Amino acid sequence: MAASAAGLLGLSAAPAAAAPITLTTTQTSVVLDAGDNFVITGQITNVSGGPLLTTDFFLSLSGYPFPYVDVTPLLGDPEVLIPDRTISPVLDLLMIATLPDILADLNFNLFILLQDINGNFADEVSVAVTVRAAAASEVPEPGTLALALIALAPLVVRRASRASGPSAPTATLPAGT
């Protein structure tokens, strides 16, 4: 009944306001090999009421295993103007760099939170990242024949010395002759 009375009086609930800024990543998932670098790209929608430069934004990054992965924000280089009520061109947001000697596969969600200088926040977005482990280095195994010869060498030397028998007696001259 209250809803019909509001309708009769010309009152209606205001539509939900759109977020002043939004972030959309081009990639939703990434697969990398250990040692790879990759640039995450995306677009920013600005409906904040005024123009914003890409240097007016801050990225907060979380969820990644920092000992093995380095994430570097790139947004703002180069500086791009995003007028009010527009969507930016595709921008380089951040670079993911992985260590070359990762020994086990890594799977994680990289969470990205965008904020502008006016205190507006975009909804957090995430990118699923898989890093494949480095191939185990091949350690050459010594040949079996070489190992057998090394092990048998002392036995052959010992047997050869026994086969020659005791050395023949040597003649000695009597002293004083």
C-alpha cells in the first residue's frame, strides 16, 4: 500500500548510482612459465564528474606470492587524460615478473583495487595467474661402464701384483770383498 501511495504522489526510488570509476581488465586469467614477464592491460571508465589523468589513480595489489612474483604498477606511464563520462583506451596496468627458478607450479588470484585522487574506489577485480615451474635441470649420470672400470681398477692392480709373485732373491756380496 505504501508503494502505491508513493506512486500516486509521483515519488519513486532513485536508481542506484553508478560507481564513479570502474576498472575492467583485458585478461581474466594468465598462464606463465617461470622466468616470464607479462603486462596486464585494461580500461578505466570515468563517471566521477570531472576529467582524470591516469596519474590520478592508485593501484592496490594483493593476493600474489611476493617472494616468487614481482608485480609492478605501470598505470600513468604514459599519462593519459580520461574525460568525464568516457572509457579510456586500453592501458598498461601492471607487469607481472616471475623468478626463473620456481620449482613448483603456482596458482593464485591477483586482486587489483583502483582508487582515484578524489577517494573514489572501483570494485576490486581479480586475475587468475598460473606460473608453471621451471624444468628440472638435467644432471648427467656417469656411464655405468666408467663406474665399473673405476671400481675394478684397484682389484686389477692388486691381482697383477700378486700374480708376479714374490720378487726373485738378489745376490749379495759378502762384506769386505
